[in-house]
Amino acid sequence: MERGLQPPLVDSTACFCRVDAGLKTVAGAKKFVPGSKLCIQPDIKPSIHPTRHKARGDKTRNQSPLLPGLPDDLAIACLIRVPRVEHRKLRLVCKRWYRLLAGNFFYSLRKSLGIAEEWIYVIKRDREGRISWHAFDPIHQLWQPLPPVPVEYSAALGFGCAVLSGCHLYLFGGKDRLKGSMRRVVFYSARTNKWHRAPDMLRRRHFFGSCVINNCLYVAGGETDGIHTSLRSAEIYDPNKNRWSFIADMSTAMVPFIGVVYDGRWFLKGLGTHRQVLSEVYTPESNSWYPVYDGMVAGWRNPSTSLNGQLYALDCKDGCKLRVYDITTGAWSEHIDSKLHLGNSRALEAAALVPLNGKLCIIRNNMSISLVDVSKSDKSCADQLWETLAGKGQFKNLVTNLWSSLAGWNRLKSHIVHCQVLVQFRIEEAFLLKQFHCIQIWNLVGGTVS
């Protein structure tokens, strides 16, 4: 084995504030990771479910090792190489494994390997107005189970959805059918597989616009309860400060129906107080709004997204055709056509367009997924850039087969409300083989591995 090809066992800037106190090598962890220090702002906020903090004494120091026969340093180096799809099972092994997988330390090490795995999270509403959500693993092409959404969002209307820090999915605002507009904010952590609370917004609002710029959450406009229902106000949430703050008001009150971040600015289009169509753009650097009426807004359609400095929008109801905005001409001049029209039914309607692993991902109401590789320079054979993703994989067991069937069951009677991509960290099988080679070499040089 070549020493230069071996992945690092640990991250030189790893956070140790969440390391299990029972790890036998925690005391020497800083020696193993030079320059490490404690986090000032931990990534994970307290869970909705209360936990009890037990006193740490001699009992924690005498706990059994993470993996029998291995020092904890090497055991962690093995566990971080388990694929993300198996983490739900690892959490059930014991409390020490659960605490390890729920902490920042474990994922900091996985991140240091530089291999990210992105999953698609789809939030749907059925005919009865009930909210459900599903996660799609594009590597194994399986729908994965998720914990239920919090009760306050099980039937909410007009709520926002965004991703911060890559692995935290936020639900915020919205309208409860009985209590009216909400300020509530919750987020799902892909690390703990649980829902957590976050500070409430400053204003109650629903059917508003939202976006993420520089890992900060922005919300603007929308409606609220009362006489003057439309809002001009806007606010920002900084997860590092764990606090909401007001920003400059919009030029006029608006209920946005489309929004996108492009060229470092936030574009919004919606309806004004007199139901007229309005368009505004927000610049974070100057904290200012101003109306915009250029060609980009004139030909702008939903859904849309930006990827690698380019702005894309769907040009067909079933998502079989893409439009590309040309900033030099100020027009939507380029098209990428799959030449495969699926139909105009509600089930086949493209509900979301999101970046996924450097490609554009199209998600339809019937949970079918297509990928478009827009990075290829040769657009002459545009139909070869398209790939069908969902439904192509093989199900490994009865449980995953049943869940995949439930995810698409009754799909004609529901529609997608939000769609986001959360980053997980995974490791290829090649690295697992290298780790076993490391253990063998450890034995040969007289290590403590049995």
C-alpha cells in the first residue's frame, strides 16, 4: 500500500466538543490531531426531545471500546468509512455509537475525506392536505424512511423550506388552519435523523419568499393575519449567531410565487396588493431592494435554479426541455431539449429543479427523477445529456422495496410542495479496503490490534 494514497484518519481542524466522553483516546486526541480546538458555536442545536446530561466520572472511563480489539482512534477511523445508507442501523447498535454518529466530530472526519453524498428530500401534500416527506438516495436509487414532520407542519400552508450548513433542513413560517400565521422554525438534522427547534421568526408570515445566501436564511414578503395582509418586511437568520434580524423592507408589499439566487443577488417575482405582477431584486452587500424589469425577469419561469454561474429554467410542463439565460444578450436564448415529451397531466408535472452532484435534477409530482448533465460542452446531441434516475435501481430487501412502493403509492393524488438537497458524507469501497490493509500493517509492525 502506498502511504501517499492513504486517506487521513482524522481532520486537523476537527471539532471535539461532541466527542463521546467515554472514548479511551479522547485525552490524547489533540496530540493525534495537532491544532484542534473546541467549537464556539456547535452545529447541532438542542433537540425537540429533552435529554438528560449525566455526570461524567470513572464509569465513563471504564466503558467498553467502540470496536472490541481496536483502540478507539482506529475504531472511529473504521466507522467513518461506513456508507451513509447504513448509518441508521449503526445508531441502533449502542449508546456510544449513537452519540458518536450524532456529533460534529464524526462528520468532521468524514468531511475531511472530501467525498460528499447528496440526497434528495421531497415534501409532498396529499388531497386531504396532509404533509409527508421522503428522501431519495441516488447512489443506491432507493427511497429512505424519515421521521414524521412536526405536528405543527403536518397540515400547514405556505411555509418555507431551506437547507443550511448542507445537512440541516429548515421549515419555517406558514399558516396553521386553526391558529393562523406562524413564526415557528424547526429543522431536521441529517446527522441525528431528528427534528430540532430553532429561534422563531420576527414576523408571522405565510406564502413568502425565501432563499439562502452565504449560509444565511432570508425571508421576505408574504401574507399575515389582519387587515393589511401583504408584507414588505424582510429578515435574515444567521445560524452562527442563532438569531433573526430585520433587513431593509421591500419597495412594495408582495406575495412571491417565484424566486432564485443568481449572480449573488436574490430575484423575486410575485403579486402586489392589487394583484399586479411585480419583480424585485435584493443585494446583500448594500442591503437594498429595487424593481427589475429586464429580459431575465420577462422570460423567467418556475421552477428555476442557478448552477456554476448559469441560470436555468424549465421550458416545458413535464420538464423535458430546459432554457438557459444568456447574461450577455439579456435573453433566454439557449435551449436543451430531451426530445421526449412525457405528457401534461398533473402527475407528470415537473415540480422542482435543483442542483445534484454537479448536474440539474428534475423532480416530478409522480416522484420520477431525471438528471441533465449541463457541464458537457457538446450540446448538439442534447438528448444524450438526459438520464432517468428514479426507478432504475434494484431493491435489496423487503423493507426497502416496501418503502419505495409506499413513497410512490397514491402519487397521482398528491403534489410536491418543496424539494431540497442535503449533503451526506460517504466513503467508497476502495477506502474500506485500504483501511483493512492499514489494520493488517498495524499488526505486522507490532500494533495493539488483535
